[in-house]
Amino acid sequence: MSTSIAVAVLGAAGRMGAAAVHAVEQAPDLELVAAIGRGDDREQAVRAGAQVVVDLTVPDATRDNVRWAIERGLHAVVGVTGWDEDALAEVRDALAERPGLGVLIAPNFAIGAVLAMRFAQVAARYYESAEIIEMHHPDKLDAPSGTARHTAAAIASGRASAGLGPVPDRTRSDPDGARGAVVDGIHVHAVRLRGLVAHEEILFGGVGEELTLRHDSFDRVSFMPGVLLGIREVASHPGLTVGLDGYMELD
Amino acid sequence: MSTSIAVAVLGAAGRMGAAAVHAVEQAPDLELVAAIGRGDDREQAVRAGAQVVVDLTVPDATRDNVRWAIERGLHAVVGVTGWDEDALAEVRDALAERPGLGVLIAPNFAIGAVLAMRFAQVAARYYESAEIIEMHHPDKLDAPSGTARHTAAAIASGRASAGLGPVPDRTRSDPDGARGAVVDGIHVHAVRLRGLVAHEEILFGGVGEELTLRHDSFDRVSFMPGVLLGIREVASHPGLTVGLDGYMELD
Amino acid sequence: MSTSIAVAVLGAAGRMGAAAVHAVEQAPDLELVAAIGRGDDREQAVRAGAQVVVDLTVPDATRDNVRWAIERGLHAVVGVTGWDEDALAEVRDALAERPGLGVLIAPNFAIGAVLAMRFAQVAARYYESAEIIEMHHPDKLDAPSGTARHTAAAIASGRASAGLGPVPDRTRSDPDGARGAVVDGIHVHAVRLRGLVAHEEILFGGVGEELTLRHDSFDRVSFMPGVLLGIREVASHPGLTVGLDGYMELD
Amino acid sequence: MSTSIAVAVLGAAGRMGAAAVHAVEQAPDLELVAAIGRGDDREQAVRAGAQVVVDLTVPDATRDNVRWAIERGLHAVVGVTGWDEDALAEVRDALAERPGLGVLIAPNFAIGAVLAMRFAQVAARYYESAEIIEMHHPDKLDAPSGTARHTAAAIASGRASAGLGPVPDRTRSDPDGARGAVVDGIHVHAVRLRGLVAHEEILFGGVGEELTLRHDSFDRVSFMPGVLLGIREVASHPGLTVGLDGYMELD
């Protein structure tokens, strides 16, 4: 008999949290046992029999939430940013005493963004040129996006592994900065346009050809398949996994 | 009986000039009567009975070439950049004494680029956001391209005619300049990628929608339909025309 | 003193109608005086002092609604499909007796779609090849979309006005129909993809170059600027206007 | 001391062959020892000390050329189409007696097309919808392209491995075939446009998101990096390898 996985959502009143609550409720193989907002007692999750905790709270709270989940013997799926190496090391140490327990910390649950980044790292080995254009709504406060910065790093790592040097660029005159930001040696452009949500285009060029990888997020619901994948897989991936790609079959 | 138009090409040894010589030779309604390179005597064109002179030389020579063509009573189609208002005024004055004679000075003979720029000016009236991405091979020396600058000016003019204010942009943090150049209030991004030739993408955004205009020049031959259009139409457009769009039916 | 325009919405309970009610309420220069659903009495609009009626009902009701609006001396902005020549002629006859009264019947209120279609008609004169790709969500029942069919007709008309013959196509073997539908001589492709809403890409090709026009509708709200434009302009365009482009400055 | 690889090109007078001759001549680590056209004696390659033979002839000749190369103890890099299972089995058998000898048979040497196909197979596991648009010049005789058919097969295989069923499509009315060809359950569209060379766009859609992979071949030279990769790697891949991806690091 197949039994469902018991899930508690922390940060259930936020936008991402509410979407996760809805997605878990809709999934036939999952059971929502607790939806915990700011001010609620997270021990509800334990009393309700949760097996997996989804943390969609805020950077200030997430480290303590994961510490607590490990103590209580709950698998954790975490979609909060702001984790540094110290914090990750603490999680690894705590998990070392809890064999069988899994924690997934994923800065980006959009499966398409994860795929695009992985593909970019592979393709980077084979192209003389690479460049990134990220496009978002005009209310975004920072440029370029964190995803674009991660993608630039992935491309730089792919190029290094293939022994490629700097990208070719004979620009002599660029008085207004049209060539954009340079992140890890890769030019990154940020477009802000009313009507857009979150989009990334990764361009690779070689003699006589171009390869383009593009990911469009039209709606926050696009993160939910990644969250559900995390919930379903966390118990079979003991220890700490950083990045949703650790749970995906990418080759 | 339909007779062909007699054409002389100045700058025939350059890359654009050679392409024009070839295109004129291929056109059944045109006759190449002189192909004049650096050091050749341009009076050959007169002796050979040219009706239209195509000037594809260099900025240093073009002003004198047009002066000469008008004196000789030849229509002129000019694809050289570097014309300022003074130089244009001189042409207008000279043509005032030569009713029936036509001169076309066109910075860009790519019909698609001309169309994209015109469409951009019209669309600009109806969208809250507008942004430009130009893409070229990495050996280009300047950024952004002249075409992108002209397009930004066209968009700014369209926005002004509709009473639109600045484009929305709440960016607070952009430490590396990912938002690109700002030309006439419009953000312009320059991509440099091996394998590309000359490409421009013009993006318009409004609530819930996006309009994209894109022009790709894969090869210098793409300028030739515009050159031929100029040759065929110059005699029926007396006076000075600046920009190929003056000969096109754009509405 | 600037006074606002009094607006009544028919079909206010439908999805488009509800969006229009909201958009009118948000617009500072418009005043919603009646929101009339199925079964409500449309005379409410008259009693409330409406100057403009927006009809977003269904094909079965729209003809009678417009007849009624003209009788009551109300300008009408109509976003319902299914109008044939007979029905339009009846509107023209009724308006002949009502100088100063305006009716706008627009099959598509997306300004971007209207712009793309107009631009397509102009560009069609200058390109040897033209093709259309429309992309929608997979729950759409018909292929290709009505917008794509209209665009094909606009391209065909542009080509005819320039004396262009059939598009070049040397395909000899296409056993599975990959070349798509042929509408007015133009190949049209329909893509159906989960996550999409309504998108159209219009491709023009000539020797060495390509021109692409693309319109993306991400959300029904993208129709509202067109509805508001219609409401604001209908009183200054007496008689019948078919198509939102009649109110736009497109050249 | 690093010595160069001695290369012979069969089919050197064809367009691909001539490009390969040029590319080998330009590569500092390769030495062209024989360029053999139709009617020339291929034994020249042996006499000139070739280590690797590149076969860019025609389907009628390639099978015999590979048989001969194996007999002579030459590694072979083959870019000719038309290999069936029987022919491949014969190569495997012949190579079984020649340990250390390598043969690469690659239907497509465009690295970008190979990458796009591999990425498509991986991404296919994660998306409800997938569709292909291939775009070529209008002189192409068949539709859809072989690359598009192979991509459809790769997507179908990825979907099967993830247990995905048919793509969603509620189309009820498509009188003119706008939904295109269906290859291995995947809809494939073929666009033919003057000015294009060879382009493929692979679209994946899920709730709220889209992933696009696009490859543009602007010029035949884009195949050369793949040919050179094959020449450099064939000696370290004994036995038969089908597809350039067998020599690439794709994960």
C-alpha cells in the first residue's frame, strides 16, 4: 500500500508559502498536516506527524528552523536565500549525527532555471563567446538577478574546465556602458520591462553558429513542481543537498 | 519601350561597392556603365552616360562626390555616413538650382532595419516600457551601434509625442552596470558574440503583454535591395531625401 | 473643468467584463455608472446617465445591444466577435440617422496584436518570404487562431499591393504535414504548449536578412488599455469604426 | 615533443570537403597529407602517411570507404548520412579484429545541434509539453529536417523514461493542418524563409513556465569545430562511435 507523505509548511502565510500549501493539497501523494505562519507554534508540525517540513520563511528565521527540524527528526526542504558557508557547515554537522535524515536547500525551485544553468555550464566548454540577458518587471530592486550571477559563475566554471580564456571583445568605445556588467568574466545585461515576470536568455556563439538557452517564468506557480520534487525526494537523499539539481537526472 | 537605368558606382573596390556592382549587374532593369575605384577618374561616369551615381566611398570623399554629381546633373544615391547638418544644407542649396534632380542620403540601406525603426517609433506611443538590445560580432569597435542609437531616438520621439514620461525602473542596486547605456532615456544593451553579424531587438512592455521587433542581418547582401530601391526611385524624388524610409510606403 | 466619461459595461459578470469593470473603476478620467450582467435590465445604463456603453457579452446578444445603444443615443465600444457584413451594414444604416454618435467594433483589443498586424501588412511589401507561428495554451480548441488568420490576410494584401507572387518553397517531400496550414497563400503554424497564454510570431525573410514581429499576451489585463482607448476616443469618431487601429496613430 | 595528426580528406572537392580541407590546414595540431576528390586514388592517403581519414563523400561511397580505411589501419571520421543498422554492424565486426582503431560516424557535426539534442532529451523528462520548430532556406527539399526528426525521437525517449504520457492538446478543429507533423508523438513545424540557413527551436512548457533551446547555423563553417574534434579524439576512442556526442563531455 502506498501511503502519502505528511508535509508541514513553515511561512504558510507568505506568497510562496501559500502557493506551496495549495500545491501540497492538490498532490494526491502528499498530505498537508500543518500550515504554520509567523507567530504560530512550529511544534504543531511535530504533533501532526509531519515527515517533511517545507521552509519558505525569511533569511532571519530559516537557519533556526532547519536546526529545529533536524533535532525533531524531520526532513527539510528549504527555499529561503541567505545561506552562507558557515550556516551550511552547521547543517552538515547536525546531520552527521542523524543518519537517514535529509535536508535540501535550494535557492531556486524553478526546474527550468536549474536546467538552463546546468546546460549553460556544459555548453560553455564548446563556445568561444557567452553572454547573459536577464529580463524582469521594472519593480525589481537589484540588477543583475541572482540567477544571472549564478549562471555567469557556471559559465565561467565550464570555460575554465575547457581551458578557454577571456571572451573575445574588441570594443574600444563604449561611453555609456552598453556592454553591461561583467560577472566572472561574462557580460550580463539586465532588462526591465512592464509586463514581464522573470526571464533569462543565455547566448553562446562560435564561428558560424549560435546556441540560445531561454527560460521564462510567467507565474510563481512555476516553482511548485520543484518544491514537490524536493518533498518527494528528500527522504531518499540523506545528508545536505544544496541546489535542486542534486535531485534531478541531468545526464 | 522600357529602357534600363544607367548606373555608375563610386567606391567600387570596397566591400559594399563590390556588392553593389554585382547587384546592379544582376538587375534586369539596371545597366552598370562605370565602376570607379579610388584613383580612377569619376568623369568616366559622365562619359559613359550614367543617370544615377551610387556613392559608397568614405566620409572624407562623399561630400565632394555629391557636389560633383549635382554639377554634372546626375542623380545620387549615397550610403556613406558622416553627413552633418552643414553638409546636408549645402546639398539642399545646390539642388535648389537643379529642379528635377534627386539625391538620397541613407545611413542604413537594410530595409528591415528601416522598417524596425519606423515601427518602433509608432509602437513607442502605446507602451509604458521600451528597451533595446543590439547584437554584433566581437570585432565591432563601438558600443552601442549607430542603429541602436537612432532607434533609441525614434522611440524617445514616439514617447514624447504621446506624452509619456520616463520608463519605469525601480532598480536601486546595480553595482556593475547591468542596466546598460541610457540613450535619450532608453536603456540600450550591446551583446558581442562570435558568429553573429548585425542584429537588433526592440522590446516594448505593457501590463500583461510584450511586443518585440527584431531584425537580423546575416550578410552584407541584405543591403542591396535597399540600394536598388534607391537607384530605381531617386529620379522620381527630386530634391534631397535623408533616409531610405522616404522612398518606402510605410503606412 | 475636465469631467469624466460615464461608462456602462454590458456582460459585466463575464471574465472580460469583470476586467473591464475593474479597469474603468481604476481610470481617473472614467466613471463606472452601471455594471450590467445577464438578466439585469440594460435600461439601468440610460437611467444612470451613461455616455458610453461597453459591450462584452456574447455573439447572440451583441447585435441587439448595439441597435439598442444607438436608439438610446449611447456611444458603443464592442469587443464581441461574430459580426458579419449584414450586421455591420445595419449598424451603419442606424448611425446614418444619428450624426455624432460613434460605434467601435473591435475583434481584438490587444494593442500589441493590432500593431503587429499593421506592421505585418507594411513589411509584407518588402520581403520575398513571410510565415506565421502562433502559440497558445493546449486547451485552445481551434487551430490556427483567428488572429493568425487575420494576419495572414493582412500579409497577403500587402504582398498583392507590391505585386509579389507566391512565397518561395521548393519542398518536395513533406509526408507528415510539417509545413503547416496555408492561409491566403501564407504558411501558418500553431504551437500548443502548457504555460503559454497567447503569442504570435510573424517572420519575414529576404536575401541575407530576417525581420521578426512578436506579440506576447501574458494576461487578459493586456486587453484593457485597448478597451480604455476605445472608451476615450469613441465620441470623437462618429459613425462605425471596425478595428481598434482606426483609433490609433499608426504612421 | 607534440607531433601533429596526419589527416586525409575524402570528398575534398565537395562543399563540406573543401571546408574541411581548409579547417585542417588552419589547425596548428593537424597536418593535411592528402585531399582526395572523386576519381582520385584513395591509396594516396596511405602512401602519404595519413593516420585519420575524414570521409565527406556521398552515401553510395561511404560504406566502402570505411571498410577500406579499417583494412588499411586508418582511423575514420565520417560525416556522410545514410548509414543503416546493417552497415553499422559490418563496421563493428570489422573493428573487432582491429583493437585500437576508432571510427566515428556522425550525422551532424554542428556541436550546437548535438548539444541542443542532448539537452532536449534531459529537459523532456521535466515538462508536460514539448514541441519543435525547424527553420531553413526555401530551397530545402524535405520537411521536416532530419535533425528535427532526431530531436523528436530524443524528446520521446526522455518523456518515456520519465513515465510521461502524450502531450496535452485539446485541438478539435484544425482544418488546414496548422498543428504540423507529429513525429514520435511530438509536433514538428517546418518554416521555410529566404535568408535563413539552418535553425532549430525546441520548446518545453509547464505550468507557469517555458524553456527554449535554439540553435542557429549561419554558415557551413559551423560544422568544422565538430569535424576537428572528431579528428583529434578518434584515436582515443577505439571501436565504433555513432554521434559526435560520444566524444563530448555532456554532464
